[in-house]
Amino acid sequence: MSIQNPETPFGPREVPKPFFENKWVQLIIAMIGMIMIANLQYAWTLFVPEVVKGLHSTKAAVQMGFSLFIAFESWGQPIAGYFMDRYSPRALLTVAALMIGIGWAGMGLVKSLGALYFLYSMAGVGAALIYSGSIASGVRWFESSKRGMASGLVAAAFGSGAALFIPFIATILKKQGYNSAFVTTGVIQGIIALIAAQFMRFPAKPKTSSSSTAKTQVSASQRDFTTVEMFKTAHFWIIYLMFLFICTGGMIVTAQTKPFGTEAGIAASIIVTAATLNTIANGAGRIIWGMISDKLGRYQTMFVAFTINAIAMALVPFIGHNAFMFVFIFALIMFTWGELYSLFPAVNADIFGTTYAATNYGFIYSAKGLSGIVGGFVAALVAQMSGWTPVFLTGAVMSLLAGLGALLLRSIPKPVPSGIKSGSSGFSSQA
């Protein structure tokens, strides 16, 4: 691609765009950013027993740190999306890189739960900015027919990125302790994310000729919802509840893999293997299910994946004490869970358009905050009081409800913004 430079005595001439203003290069940059925040969520489970001992605390109290991270990372998405939709991502992502680096590394130096909570929350805000910018880049640079693939690849980088670090973290934890593991990985992540931020760009909005302005305005209004208009649709609330339900089960596995495995008598080496395979399966699911959804359809894909996820969750208390099944069943859960982060951004863009994609998806993604509290703190508390069976069976029911929600969403007509006629059916999806 090239741009016209009118400021030449010989008339217009073409000036090549920088190499990084290419959709595939931007996709790679977005994926790099996601990899650098993956440890914050998916490697945390390895630290939990060591942090409990180091801070002389309880499992539930330490897991509150994870819940706070998820809350800030998810509830910060609408605000992050608002700024991403309106300003250049470079400055925002630069600040975000500093926040994740300082926050994660600083957790290795703290001596109190309060300090741990503060730094993990700060890292969560930084992760919200990076996640929002990366997902928005994926859905904006690629057309609808490849949107599932693009958002799947970006989301997969977040889901599987920790696999690159988990063996390294496990080694440091064993030889030097959790303090060094936090500091070392925090510095590495912060520096690489800072470099990637300098090259992040969003595609320029296409210009329209004056002769087609009216037609284009009507088309855009039919396609792209503002956030307020989105809130008025039944579709948003169905999607929000689906996201909340399916997300909770994955949060349980993400936070509780090592605590459950330890109590089940699974060897430490097997737990590390499971944690690594969990992240690989998580990322693979985001790509594979995302690509399937481009062919099969978003809602059909959601129903199939979420139903399998529900079955796997329900089996954990009964077969998860066997080492092989522990690894297999947790990997299956993550394979049929991670795709929510590729399918929901694509559904959001398909239904509500791309103009406000970052802001609109930010509100959908905010459901993850409540899921993190349930999957982290509440699940640990319930497990301490009643064992793991009610924890995983509850997650299974929620996953099944999410799958049924996809069928409901498929059965109702696509909404239109307020003030725009929906066609001959006269349908309005305002709730």
C-alpha cells in the first residue's frame, strides 16, 4: 500500500507506508502484546502455594489478589476501549507496558497482602489497555469473513502465551523462589510490551465521496451501534450473561489447577505439565474454534463448544484425581473455553459494528470481573468449606446455560439502532 504526497514540484508521487502499517504485521504486534500479559493470568496458579507460605496467609486471601486482577483487567475494559476508539494506541500502550512490568515484578518484593493487592490490581489496569488495543486491532484490520480467525489468533496469544514462560517460571520457583520468578518475568514482559507499543496502529477510517455521503451515513447507522444503543438491545444482555456463565468455569480452572491438583495428590511435575498444556489448549481452541465459526456460524460453534465444556467440568470431581485424567480433562476444559475470547469479539463486531468495537466489547468483557471473583476467591472459599465437587458442578451448569444462550441468540432477528427502521418485519430488539 502507498499514500499520495502532494508536496512535490513534479506533482503527486507515491510514498511507501512504513512496513508496520500492514494488517499482518499489526496482527503480529497485537499478538506480542497479548503474550506479554498472559503470565499475569495463566501462570498465577503456580505462584499460589508459595505466596501463601511467603506471606503467612490463607489460600482464599491470596486468591483475592487474583480476583482483584481479573476485576481491574475486565472492569477497566470499557474505559480502555473508550480511549482506544478515540486516540492513538501507542501512548496508551506505552503506559500499559510500564504498569504490567512494574506491577508483576513488584509482587516479588512485597511483604504484605495489601501491597500484593495493589500491584496486582495495577497490572490488571495495564493488561486491560493492552487487551483492548490488541483485540480492537484484530477486528478492525480484517474483514468479517476473516474476523473469527483474526480475533482467534490475537486471543490465542493471550491464552497460550504463558506456555512460553511456565517451564522457566517453574524452574525459578524451584531454585530461587517466587520472588525472583516475579521480578525476572516482570522485567522481561514490561520491556517487550514497551517496544511493541511503539509500532501499534489502527487502520485509517475510509473516506467517502460527497456524492455517496447520505447513502454511507445510512449504511453506517444500520451497521454500527453506539454503546448506549447497544445497551437497549436484548442481544447485549443475552451476550453478557453468556459471557459471564462460560467465563466462570475457565476462571476456576485458571486459578485452581495447582490447588486442586495438590489436594488430589497429583505430583508437582504433572501439575506443571497440566498448567503448560492448559495454556496451549486454551490458545489452540481460540484459533480453531474461531476459524470454525467463520464457516459454521458463531452461535452453532458456541453451542457445541460450550456443551462439551460443561460435560468436562462435571467430570472433574469424579475422574480428576487420576494423573492422566487430571491433565486430559483440564486441557479439554481450556480447549473448549478459551474460544469465548475469539467468538465474542467477532459476535460483537458482527452485530454492533466496528466503529465502537473496543468500547462495546469492553462492556461485554467486563463480565469477566465477576467471573474472576467467583472463580478465584469464592471457589477457593467453597472448596475449603465443602470440597471441590460443588465448585466444578456449578461451573458445568453455567457452561451449559451459556450454550443454550447461543441457541436463543441465533433465534432472534439482528437488532438495529434506535430510530432506524428494521425493515418489513418491524422488529425492534430494545429490551
